[in-house]
Amino acid sequence: MTYTVVESACFVKDSQPQLPSSFGTLFDFDAARHRAFWGINQAGQPTIGVSTEPIGSVDLGAALAKAGFRDAIMLDSGASTSLAYRGVPGGLYSSSGTPRGCLSTF
């Protein structure tokens, strides 16, 4: 096994952006929202990010695949989506102060 992931949605799988049908019944998967993502690029390096503008899941998957992601999953989406690095928020919104984790072993 190369990696194991618990995810809410997959934007890119095996270098291919995912089609709308791959999101099944996930609520509002293609609504324009800020989205945080985590993935592996073509060089095998883990990469994490957050959209700077609201975007739907299908369009974000296409953009991430074009940017060289081999695999990418959604960490969070919605108006309060943000990431922090060493305690400094990197998004447009301040954290609620409640840490949230993502189980992943890429």
C-alpha cells in the first residue's frame, strides 16, 4: 500500500480531475466555496493549500490536475475555510480556536 486516506471528497485521482458523478450525494460539492486541500504532486511531494477565491469541486480538481497534482482531497470547504502555519492563519478568516485534524497517511 502506498498511502491511506480518510477523505470527504477527492478532487484529483491518478492525475485525473474527478467528474461530477464521482462526488455522489456529497452536499453542494460544486457550489462556489473556499476549499482547503491536501495532495501529492507528480514528484511525490505532499502539498497543502486553500483556494483564494470560491470555487466548485470539479473546477478545483481541474486546476489542481493542471498544476501537477497526482492526487488531491478536500480537507474543508465553506465560508470559514482557512489554514494556519505555525499558528499564523493563512486564509481570509480567523480560526475559531478549535483545532481540527485530518487523518491521512499519504
